[in-house]
Amino acid sequence: MPKYVFAYHGGKKPETPEEGERVMAAWNKWYQDMGDKVVDPGYPVGMSKTVSRSGVADNGGANPLSGITVVSADTIDKAVEMAKGCPILADDGSVEVAEALQM
């Protein structure tokens, strides 16, 4: 079955421990709802560096990545449907869905 990467952009860090618990509960429920389709729940990421031919920029890029998850789905449309339940959407974030191509 094909694998898809969910690349998260935006969202916000919880401001209190209580909010952090609520946010983690929402993510854990979403993962649980997807069941064995979750290949790797992934993790949030810190600020990135962009490496290009002209050098290195410490700005996180044009649309900074805030985390990733890997799922399996029959088609990209089914993966997109799964992504629509992502908790980051409630925090004004977005999910980019791309197939992990086998080489």
C-alpha cells in the first residue's frame, strides 16, 4: 500500500500545560482513529535551515515545517480525507499531503 507524508505547517505551541494536554489528547485520538494506517506518527520539528547552492539561510524557508507523520492509504485522495481530521487545522495550521515514492 502506498505511503504518504503529512507535512504540517503553522499551528501554535500550547501556552499552558493544560492546553498542551488537551492538544496531545486530540492528536492521540486522531492517531487512534486512523489505526494501523499510521506508519510513523512522526513528531513536531524545530526551526529549520534552508540549504541551497548559494548558502544556508536560518529562516525556516518560505513555509516553515512544524512536523510530519507518515500514513498508508490506497490513494492520495484517501490520504487527504485522513488529513482533514488533523488537529493542527483547528490551530490555523495546514497539512501538505505527498506520496512517498518508492525508488
